[in-house]
Amino acid sequence: MTTSTYEAYQYNLEFFYSFRTKEESELIKPLSIGKWSIKEIIGHIYFWDLFLLENMVPEMKENGVLPDFPNHDTYNEKAIESIKTFEDSNVLIEEFVTTRNKLLDKIENLDQEITFTIGKKKRRYTPDSFLRMFVKHDIHHMKQIISLTD
């Protein structure tokens, strides 16, 4: 994995971790009408990290075929439901950090030269190019949060 991809994913983790100092009321307030709250965004990202850790990383080997991604809308609904089980946002944030660190560790320790595909698609990924997709996903949500808090 390139240092820049790893560092970006680590930076994103620190961005989300910084919200542990915020009041719960601030974290559960939707960004705007019909939008997720900061807690829900962090929960959504946590739930995807968990999916990657449990379902994708174990299949990352030379010529491996990773499972298709689940239906995004259905999976996101499950994510939002699952975060209701956390006592509060700080517990969720701590679990997010633990999961993200495990994910980073697993991906960093893979042979970075391996290539694999996702489902029936032909595009080949390396651990680095795969992780870059999720760096971009994080950044999308980080921009949403920053636009609210500016």
C-alpha cells in the first residue's frame, strides 16, 4: 500500500475520532432535513469498514474474487439500524476506531502486489487501489460534515 493511501485513511480516521469531544446533541442532529447526523455518518462508515474487514479482506489474494458489494441502500439501512444499539456516540466512535485500525493493519500486511477482482467484474484491484475507493468515500462524507460545521 502506498504511504499516501495509508496516511489518507489514517487521517480520515483521526477526523472522525475528533468528534468524541462533541456533545451528543450535536452528533445526533441531522446535517439538514432528511440527511444523516454525524453519528449516523460515522456509523455508516464503521459498518462498511466492518464489511470490508469481515468479507473482503479475507479474499484478497492473488487472483482472488471478492464478493460483490451488497445493495448499498439496503446495507446503509442496516447500518443506521445497527448504530442504535450503541450506548452513545463515543462508544460508536471507539468501535469505529478499533475496526478501522484492524482493517488498516490487515490490508497493510497483505502482499501489495496481489491483484483481485470484485464479483463478476473484470477490473483488477490491488490492496492500495481498493482502499483508495474508500478513502474517496470517507472524503465525500467528511465534506458533508465540514460544510455543516463551517
